[in-house]
Amino acid sequence: MSLSQIIAFFREARWLDEGRARAWLRILAVIQILGLLGLVLASSRGADGRGEPLGTDFVSFWTAARLALNGSPASVYDPAVHHAAEQAFFGGHFGFYAFFYPPVFLLFCLPLAVAPYFAALTLWLAATGCSYLRVMRQIAATRIGVLPFLAFPAVFTTLAHGQNALLSTALFGAGVNFLGARPGLAGLCFGALCYKPQLAALLPLGLAASGRWRALLSMAASASALIALSFGLFGEPAWRAFLAEAPLARATLEQGLVEPEKMASLFAAIRLLGGGVALAYVLQAALAGVVACALVATLRKCADPLTQGALIATAALLVTPFLLDYDLTLLALPLALLLSRALATGFLPYEKIILLAGFAIPAFARPLGQMAGLPLAPVIVTLLFAALTRRAPTERVCGFAEARDPARRRQAKWVVASR
């Protein structure tokens, strides 16, 4: 194969047609469903082969909710008390599942405390999963269907860990969906993301740069109301305990208490490659600065709310040093937006391969980090951000209703656009 053929293989990716893509998605969806069933069937009394409860990370959510419901929300942030409660509730001996979320997240978790663990886990995954599918289905073009969102590997990772990435994606996606027509409601959704502030860090900057002032004010009001409500329900001691736990969260990042290969940030990539903490922070800060500047510059030239939201979501994944692989579920938003626009107007060079890489990286990021020491997630997310910024200035305003109306959008084509 000549050099030009190799370049064309990646540049145009004509081999990646619609039929082949859908076939791969069906196979992947079946594999993931069987994988989840295998986890359940291979468990013994609700514990996996390592002796840890199914849902793993959900253990900390449910335990925190039980502690708060029992009248001691501050103890949620006492590692010794929290770990002892986890052990007592499950009668096992496993590692500590930390709870680094602000008391706002207890508002989401508290209703789960009234149900037994596995019933609560099922309700949590069903509710957040259905919300994720509904929101993503609304954002994507009609022809895409629900299959890519079901087969997205990050969804499997989130379900297996009992994590909250489906909720984060649903809130972010709902905010993006409402951004054009109902900015006040969009801000309410964005404000609810204050439970996971590292994913919402760029929203104020992005909304201000794009002139979405009503959404920004609504976001501030929503976040303030949730903080005030959590303060009223759980009291000042809970917030003080949360702030006192911050050094442990920082140690978790800097000392590798959560292995760098499980993370998807540039900071973790530098640590995995042998770089020191100081170098990792410097490079992460440099990337954050470049991404923030590129985001502001692009948003000022783009009027389409869906594209603006997809850009902010992708940038959010690049600027935070604390990013686990299941947080890559948020990539569903930019992937769906980029694919729907490419189907409507034609694929630009390298877009197909970037879409494929962005879709697949949640499945391979951790194995590549563990077995080969290759932290590829930041690279892939950066390429996706670049692909979005390339398209953004040319995107006309296109709302959710227009994207769903076949008479108002171009015929989708799996071709390389000649621009």
C-alpha cells in the first residue's frame, strides 16, 4: 500500500459506510448486553469475583444517602465512618469507595436510601439511562436512531460502575437542547451540574462568550438554589466536612490512589508516562488555557446553539485534571452533533476516522493504559474538539425541531464532502 493510499484510508475512510457502521453497532450492543448479563450471572450474593458489590461506585452513593437519611450528613465526608458503613451494610471486606461530591449530590442520592441496595441501583441506572437516551435521541438527527447511544462503550462502563455519567450527560444534553428556544430552562439544567463542578467549569465562560446571558443567569440561580437547599437540609457541618475532605481528593489525583490508567485527562496521561506532578499540572493548565481561548474564539463565530453546546461539552473534558473513563459518556453529545451534521452536509476530511476514534476510545482507554502505557484519550478528545471548531463557523442556526423534520434538512449521505 502506497503512502497516498494510506493517507486516503484515513482521510476519506470510504470503507466506513452506513451498512458496515450499523452492523458493528449491533454486534457491539449485543456484546455489551451479554457483558452486563455476565457480570450479574457470575456474581455470588450480589458480589463479583473480587468480592465487591455489583455497581461498585454506587456503593458510595447509596451509603452516603443512608448516612444522610439517618441524620448524620457530615459523616458522609469522614472516610473512616463512611468506609465502616460500607463494610457494615454489605458485610464484606473491600476497598473504600470515596464520596468526593458536594452535598448538592446528596439531594440526588437521598431518595435512593429508602430502597434496598440492588433495588436502588436498578432504579438509578434505569432512570439515568432513560433520561440519557431521551435527551440524546432529541439532539441527534432522526436517521441516526437510538442504536449508537445504546452501543456507546462509555455507557457500558457507566452501568458496570453504577456511576452518574448518564445523569451528567442527560443534564448537559438537555441544557444544550433547550439553549436556543428556552434559555431559562437550559440554565436550570446546567445549574444542576454543580454536583459535578469539573464538568460545568467552562459553562459560564462558554455561555458568556456566545451571548447566552439568560441561560447564564438561570444557571447561576439554579446552582445557588440547589446549594441553598442542600445547606438547609444537611446543614453547615456537611459543607465544612466536604471542604475538609478536599486534601484527600487532591491526594487521590496526585498520588495515584485512583490509577492514572483509569483516568482520561492530560494530567493522568503525563503521570502514566512517568512525568512528575508539577509537570502534569503545568501541561494540564497550558492545555486548559489553549482550549478556553479556542472555545471563546469559536463561539463568537458560531450562532448555532447545538454546536455551541457540543463545543463546551468537549472542552470541559479537556480542561479538568480529574476525569475518569466513564466521564467520557459526555462525548455522546459532540459525537451525535458532529455525525448528524456530517450526514446532512457531507463528511469533511478525517471526520469519519475521528468519529470512530471518539466512539471507541472509552472502550480502549483503560486497557491501553494498563497493558501498553498509552494514554490516548486526551489526544482523541482534542481531535474531536478540533473537528468541531473546524465546522462551527459554517453552521447555520439549526434547532432540535428542524433537525427532526426531514423536509427541512438535506438528504444524509455517507460521502466525503468536497469543500
